[in-house]
Amino acid sequence: MMDERLKKLEQQYKNVPIPKSLDSIVEASLKQRPKKRAPKWVLGAVAATALFTAGLNINPAMAKSLVNVPILGDVVSVLTFVSYEIEQDTYSANIDVPKINGKSEEIVALNKKYATEGKELFEKFKDDVDWMNKNEGGYLGLDSSYVIATDTSQILSIGRYVVETVGSSSTVMKYDTIDKQKEIVITLPSLFKDNAYVEKVSAYIADKMREEMIATNQDKMYWVSDAGLEDESLVELFTTIKADQNFYISEQGKLVIVFDKYEVAPGYMGIVEFEIPTEIVQDSLVSNEYIK
């Protein structure tokens, strides 16, 4: 029975039309890459669960990345819709664009945003490569994919990251949190009655930064006042989160505030997260439907 289903899915995948403009079909991007090969631009369209079945068999890295992909029945509910790949001399790019199952206008809009941003990343990278080829050259790297932070019966939090490497590296992580039952996107302001949460959360995070710096003897470092920094004037000190600060909701129903690399700390700290105790914001919450 299972073999028949896989064969059917495989046939459905093979019947997916591939745009004529593509340099190669998607299978090429999933094959084991040799250590040396001719420069190549690759765009893979991932449009069926059968592709994941094949990918898991031949690509251990893909299998590892799918450990936390949410499962709905026996169907993956978050798919890699499009994969862009570039390998050319000292230029390398890997871009995976997710697609979330769902028919609501908000989910459709979210998927459209993912597709647009993924294509824009790809086009910009190609432009950057062209510019570098016409000038002094160098190394240029781009890695963009997604992780599943939370998957419960109600909440799906998906984080999309972009790591750009030109000499040093920068990392940006954008989370989207979705009510799977209502098929709506949950924003940070929608969780609260008014903007009072901004001050409460900011004050907690600033105190937590100082506490961690003292406890670790500055093995951890944040750009925050009154924390023992040698010269506070050299950095932009953290004072407040944005009203729409990057966040996700944990499996335990806790609000987690996220800062990008270099946003509030030196690069070695990477992406920084702070879990906010619910009692800090309880009076400001609209309800405890999502934040427990």
C-alpha cells in the first residue's frame, strides 16, 4: 500500500511542468555535488512530497534539516516550494523557500511574500556576482532556509534565516507565528491590549542582559547601559524593543523575543533570544489563548 502511494506521488512529481527558462531540472540540485565542477546556475522547483522522500534517501543534510518539520497526518505541512542554488568559483548561494499548507488569505499572502523575497535574494545575489566579476572579485556566500521553532496542535512558528558572507558574516532571522486552526498570522501587537508591553518587555530584557553579563563574567556581552562596558559611547545601547519586534511563541506558550546578529550584542553572540516570563506581561495580554 505504502509502495503504491510513493509511486503515485513520484509520478505526480514527474508530471509537474518545469519552466523552460530553468537551466536544469530539480533533481540535479539534489544530487551529491562533486568537489569540482563547472560553474552552474541551478533553480529547482520542489513541488511534491515525493521529492522529500527521494531527498531524504540521498541527502543526509536534508534529512537532518527536516527533523523538526511539522507533520499533519502523514503529509509534511511545510514544504520547500522552491530551491535556488549557485556554485561558481568563489561564489556560493543556497536559498530554500518554504510554503505553508493553508487556504486562508493570510496564509496565501504569507506564501507569496516568501516566494517574492526568495526570488529577490536570488536575483540580488546574481547581480552582486556580476558586479564582483567586473571588479576585483572575491568570495561571496549566501545561505537562506528555514527552521521550525514551534509546532503544536495550535501554533506553528517558522523562522526564515539569511546568512550573508563577504569577509565576515551577518545573520538575519525572521519569524512568523501562525494559528494553525484559524489559519491566521499572529503579530506581536495583536497579543496585547495596548503598547504598554513594549516598556515592560524592554525593561525585563535590559535587566536580564546585565544579569547574564555579571553571572558569566562577561563571557556574554550585550550593548546595554550600566553593565560594565569599557566605553558605552562606542556602541548603540539597547533601550527598547520595537513594537513589532521579531518574536515567536514556544511550545510551552512563552513569548520569545529575538534579536539579529549585531543588533544588541557583538557578532560572536550570534542571534540572541530572551524568553519573557508571562507574569511580566500578564496584565497587558488580550488573553491567554496563546501566551500561557
